[in-house]
Amino acid sequence: MQALFIGQAYIDITFLTDALPTGDDKTIARDYAVSFGGNAVTAGFACARLGIAPDILCSQADDWLARMFLDMAAKYGISIHGRKVRESSLSFIMPKDGKRAIVRCRDNDFLHPFPELNLTGCRALHLDGHMPEAALHYAKAARAAGILTSLDGGAVRENTDELLRHIDVAVVSARFCEQLGLGVEETLDYLRERGCPVAGVTVGEDGMFWYEDRGPTRRLPALDVPKARIVDTNGAGDVFHGAYVYSWMRDGTAGWEQHFRFARAASAHAIQHLGNEESLPTLADVEAAMSEWAEKQPARG
């Protein structure tokens, strides 16, 4: 095991249409994609596509959707450690104008305790906060073993505050800030106080604010991908997380600015494609995005 990613697994159904029908109306989508989904799960697939296949601990049912998911994982050389649920989880995603509406059908009523895995040889742990007790258990174990711990803070969950005390790299969303009732700088202070050596807040088109060690807050602008090229932003943040974990595992001596710049380019590639699988970048795709797109300039007020 080179890395372990832990989170809720989904099958994502992503479709392009201008409006959702109501009542007895019907409509036909212009295009659609079916792929794996879930925050840490998609991050794990992104890491595998870039060249380092992690293990994934996630929810797993005994149904045909789960078998399809396992086939997807096998394609990328990913080992799945399932935690039993009755039904596979689904997401229905409608991207439009750089945003995405989502309907989730989720079963996180786990029938058994999470499996205890041997972390020998593991270099990185990435969590999305789902399966809270498993996330905390493995964060503590990884920290004690000197394994890099990373958190996708898409939302504040039941034990987030305690979990953060065992996290090396916490990258959280604007929604996370809103749930805490804090601004971006205040949220970064909150993460500093919890002992996170590296942390950032992603703010969509405005890029990312972050710090490393005891350094000041820095801004990393987004890459300026033309709106006409943006197809589906769903999952781009997950690709970002998977890409910086991969970048760190490839070169742990580099600074976090390099890892985040790599991840930014991976996300810039992702938003130009429909569905999570088509969005996964190769190393060549990341390099192309780095060379093709300049940084977005701040709007003049």
C-alpha cells in the first residue's frame, strides 16, 4: 500500500440539459457520463491516473452498481477495502454555467465496523471526513507512523475539530468557512490553531488562499480557462486533492507551492470534460494545462 484514501463511494450520473422536467414532462439530455464518484474516491482515482495507485477504503454494497464500481477500480489498479452497506450510493449531477446541481441518494448506514488495515509502506493518507470514526482512527495511526495526513474539508462534520489535530495538510472549501461562520483569513487562523502545518481555502474562480508552516497567507490564482471551454466543474476539487497528494509522493522535498500549482493545473484540465472519469488528467494533460493557461487576473473594481 503506497497511499490510503478513505471516503464515501458513489456512482455519478452526470448529464447536460437546460432544465429539469416537472410533473409529467420529459426532456432529453444533450450528453451524459456514468462514472465513480465521491470526494476521496475521485481523488484516489486521480492519483492513480497520474501514476500512483492508492488503496481506497469506502462504502460498498452487494449489488450490480458495486460490481461496476469494482470494475472501474480494477481498471486503474486500485485495491478497494469495502465497508458494508445495503445499497450503493448514487449522485445525479447537472452542470450548468460553471456550477452544478446535485441530487444524492446515499446509504451510509454501515452494517459492520470499518476494517483495520496494515499501513506498513504507506506514505500518504487522504480523508474527506466521511466515515468519521474511521477517518479519526487512521489519522491518528498515520500521524504516529510519520505518514502524511491530508483532509478535504468540503464540509464541517461531526468530529472535524478533533480530526484536524492529526492533519498535516488541510484544504477546505468556502462552504467550510460558511459553516464555521468565519472568513477566509479567520478560517486559516482556525486551521493554524488546530496545528495543521499546511492549509488552504479554495474559493472557486478566485483560486486558493493558503499557508505553509509559520509563513504568511499566500494567494494562488486560478488558471484562466475560457468559459467556453468549461464543461463540468463537479469533481475538479477532488482531482485537485488527488493531484497534490500525488505530487507530494512523487517529490516530497518540493515546497507546497509546487504541489498546489501542479494540482491547480490538474483541476484546470478536469473542468473541460464531462464526468469524473473523463476529467482525470495524465501527467501530459497537467503539463499542457500549465503551459496553455495563464493565471486569472483579478477583476478591476
